[in-house]
Amino acid sequence: MTYSRRELLGLLALGALAGCAGSEPDRGGDATATQTEPEGGGGLPGESGDDSGETSLAGSCASAFGDTMQRYDVGDREMVATFSYPMGGEVTLEQDDAVAHGTVIAYGEGDLSPLHSITVFERGPTGEPLDATEAYEFDDQSESGTITTYGGQERPVVIRRRDDPAVSYIFHADGPNGVYVFDVTTAADEAAGCPETYESVTRRVAESFEPLA
């Protein structure tokens, strides 16, 4: 299940998320992911290095996020990977349990909540194999695709687009002791939303994951 920033704030612990981190395009059984190993070995995804260098127009939806990415500092959180996010945001929530880690980054100021948010989940190790696109049944809001990840490898990804609007990218990767599930969702809070920008931002964050030493 994909959680918005507001829904995640209502959770007391990520234990409730252990079975449903990520978007839910009508899941059909245990997820199975198949990953191409970068550089001849296992590893988690990382930066694609494909920034276009284009500048967002002032006042546009894209300008709320900005064009420059900054690395998320995991601190003492027991995560297996870090990621980058558009530096216009503020980390407003970090929740952890033994198998799942959730992070919310807020963008813009509405009357009661941010205008937009990015929610990032890491879950694992799981018993799920490695191709995320084999883990879901697809409906009219979801499709399969690929992202370019750490080591320049293409990996399968489940892409879900909700009418809220929100865009989620889910992929699996091999990590310590098993397979990990990664889910990035960019969504509207108080803003009307901008699906094209959300698509770009979500892909950029998903392709930025990098294993921690």
C-alpha cells in the first residue's frame, strides 16, 4: 500500500507496514524481483547521472522541488541504502522498525500542510525474489518499466500513477541477507498536484539509491 505523508504521520510504528511498503497495484502473491547485478556482483541501486541540467521556471510546480539533488544522511538509522532528493525539501518524518524504514520530505507551505511530499520506504530483507514486476497484478493505474540504477544497470520497476495525484516507483534489489523493496512516492498534499513533475522527481529519487558502505 502506498502511504501519503498524512497517512504515514498517523502510524505509530512501521511494523504495521512490514507487509505493504510500496504501492499496491493489486498484489498477486509474494513479490519476486530479478535484478541484474552491477559490475558482476550484487548491489543496491544508485545514481544514474542523467541530470539534464535544465532549470525549472520560477513559480512552476517543478520549482518547488528544484533541480539540485542532495544526499540524504541516514545518521544512525539501520538502513542498507541512502538516496538523493531535491534539496528544496525538508525532512519532516523518519520512522523505523526492525524491517522497514520510512522517510517523508515536504515541499512548499500550505495552510495546514506542505504543498507536495516525497515518501521513501526501504523494507527488508524479505523473502521476495528480485523482479518487482513479477510481484504485482497490473491495473489501469499501474505499469511495468525500467530505471537506470547503480552501476548503470537497468532494473525492472513497477510504476503506479494515482489520480490524487501521486506517482510511485517500486523496485527490488539484492542486499544484506536477502532482497530489499524500495518505494518512492511523490504526491500532492495541499497543492492541486502536477503529475509530470511528480513523474520526473520520483524517477530521479528512485535512480539515486546507493548502497551504504
